[in-house]
Amino acid sequence: MTGDLVRNRETHWRAYVKAEQATGPNLMANMPGVYSEMTVEGKFEPVKKTRNLPSDGTPAVVWQAVVSFDYRYLPDSDLSGAPQQLEASRAQVERLCETAIFPGMRAFGVDTPITVLFRYSAADRILPIKTLMCSTSR
């Protein structure tokens, strides 16, 4: 893939991430008393393709758009059942990816494989208590 093509794809991807970041305040306003913080971050990275290789078996490098939605619960939240509740929402998250996020990224011109992470963290922990993922390249 040429450098210009990579830069063009990355420009489209950055525009999408910026648009998602702008939705954070509205999302937080619609969910009062649940999260102390919600951030959207992303990266556009090369990944070595190991399946469906060309006939000569030469590994290829494909570019992948990764976006993460990070939610931090309020400090006094009771999270004892949170991992199970979040796991139970996996089908809804996958539906959200298929019906809104992937089409939204495509509308911005992102035409590479996409991985979306939803990470949920307690206020006092660095590592998430649960991460849900959906991808166009399963």
C-alpha cells in the first residue's frame, strides 16, 4: 500500500474518531450517575496478515483501524455484578457495531479492517473489569 493511500485512509479514520469524541458529553449527560468519564481513542496500525495468503505464501501487511470506547464508573459504584452484566450485553454491543459503528466508519471513508473495543473500568483501577470487542475481520 502506498504512503499516500495509507495517509488518506488514516485521515478518514481520524475524522471518524474526532466525531465520536464529540459525542462523549451527550452520552455522559444521558447516563447520569453511572460513569465518571468516557473517552474515545483510536489508532491506525499495520497488522501482518497470516490467513488467506497469496498463492506464494508471502505474508501481507494490512492496515487496521482500532477505536476504543473507555468507560470509567463513578467511585461509589457497586460493581459486584458488572462483569456478568456487561457480558450479557455482548449481543447488543455486536449489534451496535454492525448497525451503527461499522457503517459510520465506512461513511467516513474507512475501508480497512476495523476493531472496536469497549472497556469498562472501576474508578480506582487501571485495568478494565471487562472488555468487549467486535471486529470486521473475525
